[in-house]
Amino acid sequence: MASAFKIAVVGSGPAGMSAAGRAAQLGLSHILLEKTDHLSDTIYKYQKGKHVMATPSQLVLRSDMDFEAGKREAILEVWDRQVAERQVNVRMNAEVKKITGSKGDFTLTLTNGEEIKAEYVILGIGTQGNPNKLRCEGGDLPHIQYTLDDPGEYVDEHITVIGSGDAGIENAIGLAADPEQGNVVTILNRSPEFARAKQGNIDLITEAGRTGRVNVMCETTPARVVPGYLYLDTRDGEQKIKCDRIIARMGTAPPRKFVEECGIQFTSDSADAFPALSPQFESSVPGIYVIGALAGYPLIKHCMNQGYDAVEFINGNTDLKPADEPLLEKKFEGLPGARSVTEWLAFLRRRVSILNDLSMLQMREFMLDSEPRAYRAGEVVFRRNEPGASLFAIADGSLLVEIDPANPDRTVSIERGSIVGEVGLISGRKRGATVRTGEGAIVIEIPRSAALKLIATNDAAKREITRIATERQLLQMFGSVSPDDLKEVLDTAEIRNVRAGETIINEGEEGYDIFVIRLGSMVVEKSIGGKPVFLSYLPAGSYVGEMALVDRGRRTATVRAAIKSEVIRLDGDAFRRLLDRKPELLARFKQDMSSRQELTSFIEARKDGFGGVVDMYSQVAGFLVENGIGEATDVLLIDEKLCIGCDNCERACADSHEGLSRLDREAGRTYAHLHVPTSCRHCEHPHCMADCPPNALNRGPDGEVYINDTCIGCGNCQRNCPYGVIRLAKVPPKKPGLLKWLFFGSGPGPGEADEKWAKKNKSKSGAEAPKKAIKCDMCSGIEGGPACVRACPTGAAIRVSPEEFLSVARMGQGG
């Protein structure tokens, strides 16, 4: 005879345990089914001593079970005690194999064959039992594990943690906590930022990286695993590190097969989709409720509140509002129209394309991190050259982008449902245009952290943001076409990640696809006399591949990544049809082809009589790429044939920047006549920006990377810069004028003060002056441009963009 209950709760995690606790408090017949021999298996499997956070801090906990931030062991002890005190009916070692029936008459079949009857079912099974597995060569080796119980068990090991979420960070911190254990710990993050983690954990891993306790490797993914070693794909190419153990914490997926066999529908076919639920957590099967991580809410407070609420709804309390309702009501109070929170969430999700795939529960969490605003007609959303990296989603009305700074009336309209600000989000540059409303509008401002989290956790949102960004990049690149013209080409678009040194086009092969460089840069080479010869450099925003497409011949050169890059592959057949429809675009392609063919002819013409020149030219270009020009937007070069060693460049730099030089002329590498001194390259995607706690690093309108006054001197940028161009220095007192120095000996004189003068003129208080990070800012805001170039008496110092370095490489080579 099957046991019968009003409510059967499956899973004793925070959500399920809270639901069962509420049922017990209300006197409802219930059973809590747990497949293991202990409560809350997910928390139970946290590493020993883990500090469990109680976020969001502003959210009220309404569960009958207590929960405060603290150690894993203390939290589990409280829950075990309270479950017993509240007489919760728990059945351990009771794994549910299937659920059949309908509302009022469900049958839950356990793996041991026992059947349990219930009027209602609450699924709180979470997702932790379905970890995402490592998918690379060697990903099935025995030293790879997906959980970490006790970090203290591991001694004198090289351990790599893969995963940038809270679990991965906490594992890495725990393994490196005790220096006497002797572990060498590395954490891999495929992105430049830790978008998935809580801010507290981001601060911890940043500090651990700063002090060297953990080797933090961003923009890095595993390539292959072999016993004792791990091969990595980094932005600078393949790297091999020693590795005795891998702990993979790459997220989890819902147990979709089991859930769908219960009859429950998901929001989409996407691997990261969640079950479709009502605002009361009821699934597509009436009577089955889904709560907790399986509903898309992984935070413990949310889970516990949902468990409480689900039982209240089942018990007839239909007027109960979610615990976050007051917070969201405040968010929406400034918007026009008398809508409830639920109505606003549905309205925004329906109207904004990047939010279409979010569940209502995910929408609640998303809106807690974002700011909806109402704008009047003509009101400015953001201005050209303003700093800012947030994303703006248009829920109602439209926005106008001013495309001509001199003429505000020249605008492009961005309609409802789309986004603006994606360039700042991706590149970190200042706003490229002023954006204002064309009519009254409702716009959601999505902070950078929330936007990155959305991209990292929702494939549909990521695809839509990528599609919009790609369309706009192509429209800007191929100015004579419209969105309708590009539709077929965009439908074929594929974003590809390319490792440093990897080829996207090989000379002599057949192929007609066009490649647009989205991030990073490429070099073009041609085989001449059996040797690869450098032809040109292609920065982000360039395209390549048109020669074979137009001529219908084989590829005429090899194109490879100078650094880790992203390209957009556009189908050649679709693009050929576009060229047939748009003769003006075909004419532009032919013009670009002509320039590239001239360059090839220039090189080939010298292959016989000037073979040494061709070799030297190619080697110099390769040297420049190796020294950071592959990711630079502006770089200082010195022609050693012209340089007389006067150091005017260094002194001018110091005199233009509070007495602190940003340049070390003698440092750096030299090849032939070209010297690359230690000075900022203003990288396209700066390493230094990745971990700046006060966001003191910014990009100017001309691409300059500069440090503002909010710098706290933490040194993260200095450690992250691969070229050694950032240093921490004490800001000296303001210098007197030149005449005072000449006639009265005031101040240290031109250039940077030497150590002897600085020591002699130390603060009278004896206190150490605070340090701040300093680096080249391209003399931003200083009339006349870079002081180092202006001060050079022989013209040896030049600043160039990567697009110009081809002509620089020819200097003195007979070109």
C-alpha cells in the first residue's frame, strides 16, 4: 500500500528543506525525500570550512529555517537540529526514479520500487548532480575531479582549478590558504573578468592573485590534458604548465531528462534553459512546483524563500507576494502606467529581445541588478566621450544616435527591443556617440557586471547581443548596405575564437568565405622563394578574404592571428549574392584588392635582387608583432640610426606629467635599427583593465588607456601588464617654473627627480607619500600631442598605430 501525503518534496537542499519546514509548521501532511543519507547534499559537499554567504543582503528571509552567513559546518548543524525540532518528515536514501499522475493524484516511484502518493509535488532537486564535464583531449583522465571536499587533503601538488564562478574561486582560495601545504594553485577563467561570481569572491581571488598565492589566468582555456601537465590556449598562444590534479568547476546543467519525463516543459531547447514556470513556481504540469536552482535561482536565500512561498500557494495563500516584491516595486515606481511588478516584468521581457528567453524568476533577479528609467522626448541617455560601460535596452519608444558630432540632426534611430552601448561593454572605450530619445522612452540601464553575467549565463541573450553587435560592425564597415541587405549574410555569420598563431586562411587553398576581425589582430603572409614573408597587419575592424571571392581563384596569402582573436566568418556564397545586388560594394572590394595587390607586387619585385631586404623586412615586422604591436593601438618606436641618447624624450614626459616619466628609453628590445622602449602600447583589450577595483583605468576617445584620480595604488594593473610599462610611484610635490630652477635652484630641474633629491625633500611629517599607478596616456589633453615625440631633436622617436607599422618596418631597408 503506497504512503499518501498532501505534499511530497523531492530534494532536501535549502529550497526543499524550507518547503518541508513550512509544511510542518502549517500541519500539512508531507514527506521530504532525499536520495543521500544527509540533508542538503549540495551544501554538504562544499569544501570543509567554506564560508557560505547570505546574499542578497537586502532580501528578507521568510523561511521557518534559520540561515545566516557562516561556516558550512555551522549551517548544516543548525538545519539538522531545526528539521528534528520542527518534526519534518524526512526519508533518507530515497531517490525518486519517476513521477506520474496528475494534480491531486501523483505517484512517485523510488529506485527501490516503493511508491509514494501525493496531491502535490515540489521539486527542489537542484542542478549540482549534473556538472558540466571537461571537453578536451584527455578530459577523461583519472586526476580530473568535479568536487572538492577538504582542501587540506592535498599537499605539494600543482593543482589547476577550471571555472570562474563562486565554487571555482572558493576551491582555489581554499587550496592555497595554507602556505605550508606547498600547493601551487592556478585558476583558469575563459573570460577577462569574473562575471559569474559574487563581488566578495572576486575581491578574494583578486587579492590572492596580487599576492601570488594563486596564479590567476584569464582568457585561458584547457587545450589538452596529459599525465602531469596541462596544455592551455591563452591569448598569447599555447602554454604548458605542470599539473598533478584538475578540479573542474564549470557549472552545472538541469537534470533535463528526468524533469521532461515528468511531463515538465522547458523554456527552450537551449542547454542552459530552465523549466517554464508560473509566478507561483507551478510548472507546465499542474500540481508540480519547481523551486531553487532548478528554477534558475541558485542563491540560498532565494531558494529558501521559494520553498516557503510554494507551500503557502499550495495551501491557498494566493495573495502572498515574493520577498523581493518591495525592492522591485521601488524600482518600477518612477515608470509611467499603473502596472504591478509581475506586469512590468512580463512587459520588459516581451519588449526587449535580449531578455526574451529569461524565465520570470530570472527576470526578478536580473531587474534587482538593473535600473529601469523613463525618459522624456529629446532627453540625453549618454553623451559622446563620456566614460561608461553599461548596456541600455529599449523597452518602449526609440533612441537616436548622433552620428555626426558637428551636426546633432544627423542621427540613426534604434528602435524598441534593441540595445545601445554594446561597444563600451565590449571594448571599455568612452562612449562613441551621443544618444538621446526620439520620443518618450522606457530604457533599462544594465550595469557592466549584470550584462556580463547575463551573457555568461544565458546563451540566447549572448547570441542576441552578439548578433546586434555583429550587424552594427558590418553596417559600419560596409556603409552602403542596410540591415535588410545583410540579413542573409548575418544568418550565416559564425563567431570563431582563434588562438595566437592559428591560421584562418591558408595560401593556395580553395575558399570564398569573408572574415571580419572582431577582436585581436591578424598578420598576412605570402610564400616567396619558399619562405613566409610578412605582407600586412590587420587590426580589429578589418576584413579579409575578398580576393578569392571576387576573382573566384585560390587563396593568395596566409592569414594568421597575431594574438588571441575573434573573427566573424561570413559565408562566401551568401556574400557573393550580396555583391551581385550591391555593385557599389563590389567596387569598394575591388579597390581594396588593388591596394593589397600593389603591396604584394612591391614585395615580389624585390625577391630576386633584394632577397636580403625582403627577409629583413619580414623579420622586422615579425619582431614588432612579438613585442606587443599585435594588440596595440598606439606604440612608441625609436629609430636607433637617428637616436643620439640625449634623453630629451624622458625629460619631456616627466615635465608633462607631475614630474614622473612614463617612459624608459633604454629598456625594451631592439631589432636591427628599431627599438621598442618600455612605454604603453594602449592595447586593444588592455590586460591592465581586467582587475582594477576602483575602475580607475579607462579609454579615451582616441584609444588612449589612462588612469584617473580614483587609483588606490593596489598594483593589479602593474602585475597584469605583460610589457612592464606600468609602475607604482609616489607623486612628488609640484615643480616650480624653469626660471626659478635656473636662478634660485628651486626644485629638481627638468625631468624626473632623482632619488637623492627625493630623499632630501621628503615630506616634513615623515609620512610616506601614497603611491599611484602611472603609465603613458599619449599626453591626452596636452596640445601638440605626445611630448616625447615633440622633444626629440632628430626625429628618432615616433608614435604609430599598428596599421602604420608596415611603413615603419621598411625604414632603412631600401623600401
